[in-house]
Amino acid sequence: MINLIKLSVGTESIHSLLEWQQMRRAQNFIDFGVAEHWHITRMSPKRRDELLNGGSIYWVFKGLIQARQKILRLDEVIGDDGIKRCKIILDKKLCATATWPKRPFQGWRYLKPTDSPPDVTMPSQSDEHLPNELRDALFELGLL
């Protein structure tokens, strides 16, 4: 088993990624008839079998690994430009992880299970009456 790691571009927290993915799943259902979320990448992972044997994609927000999602499938797709790409189909469940620092990088990278942060309980939006920004900041610091 092997994992992937990727910077979460355009979202700044686990909650904003979750909200964005929920919106995309709803739009994908309208457009394509499937309520799935995927990430399309130009580079197809060579270690396909290892990824599909329980692998996840770990998300980095502002230099910190904070979440992961199980990889369900890897589909080959052809873009409008005729170039092959890989559609990484992700589980809808987003799991919070321990917050570990990660330096910036481009694209995705493989991440060994031994180098992957453990899962933790994700703070709930309804658990506490804190503003989202404060709750996310406390979570990043490991205080929630």
C-alpha cells in the first residue's frame, strides 16, 4: 500500500475543502449523473495497484498535512486536447489527520504509510460555537 500527497489549492482548511467537494459532487451529479468527487492529474501514478490497495490522498493546507481521503479508483480520461490524464476518484469521507508540516511541492508525490500522519477526530462545525476561522486555527495548532 502507498499513499499520495497533494497541496490543496484554492481551499484553506479541511472545512472549506469539504464544502467545495460537496458542491462539486452535486454538480457532477447534475452534469454526469454520478455523485462522485475526483481530481484529474496529468501524470498517472505508476504504482496503481499499491494505491488501490487501501491508499489515500493526503491534503496539505498552508504548509500542513491535515486531512486524507481514500482513493477508490483511478480512471484514464482523455482531455479535450487529446492528452491522457488520470482521474483519481475519491471517497466522499474526509478524514482529519494529525497536523504535520510539509514543505511546498508541485503536483502530487507518493507518501509511504510510515511517513503518513495518523487520523484524528475532525472538529465539528456544530460542536462548538466558534467562528470557522478560530476553530480551524485551533485545530491546526492541535488544540481541538
